[in-house]
Amino acid sequence: MGKLIDQSMFRFILVGLFNTALSIVTMFLLEGLGYWPSTAIAYAVGSVVSFFLNRSFTFHSEENLGRSAVKFAVNVAVCYVIAYTLAQPAVDWVLGQAELPDIWRERLAKLGGMALFTVLNYFGQRFFAFRKSGGRKAR
């Protein structure tokens, strides 16, 4: 368990708090565009900030900027699709036939998608996008 939880996780959480606030504000300001456009734009904005902060502050990556940017983008895209594809049916399953306006179901799905995305994204960044070469661990 110690190998999964280290200083990088706490740094990731700090960066994530900032990115989460930025993403939530962006997502809900754009909610009139619908579920997929509002979440995609919010994640694009947050991901640019996250890339630079996590690359330098969280994982201290020394990998080529272009290569790490491509790996980061692939990771974010995969995590986004998985998290937000699962979030809507999960909310519908949990709420069942409960009477709740569609906008609130969508908002709950967005929040659930954020939580799942965060978990998937941490491990994707740590072990794929910003993985230390030569077997060295992230600090």
C-alpha cells in the first residue's frame, strides 16, 4: 500500500483541488450546452493547467515535453470517457425511479464522473503519463 500512497498523491490532491474548482465553475457555467460539451470543455481547460502543475510539481517528470504531453492527453481522454460514460447509468441505477429533475440527475452524474475520473487519472498520470524511466519511483 505504501507504494501506491506516497508524496505524489498528496501533491496530486493539492493540484486537484485547484483543478476541481476550476472545472466545476467552467462545467456549470456551460451547462446550457449539455452534458458532454460542458464536461469536455471543463476538462480541456483543467487538463492544460493540470499537465503543467503535475508534470513539474507533483511527479517531477524529466521526460520530453512533447512525449509527456501526448501520454498525458491519452490518459485524460481515456479516463474522461470511462468516468463519464459510467457516471450517467450509475446515477440512474442508484436513483432508480426517484422523481428528480433531469438537470439534477445530470449534475449528480457530473459529480460522480469527477470522482471516478480523479481516481483513474491519478494512477494513469503516475504510472503512465509521468512514469519515471529506469524504474525510479515518483517522489
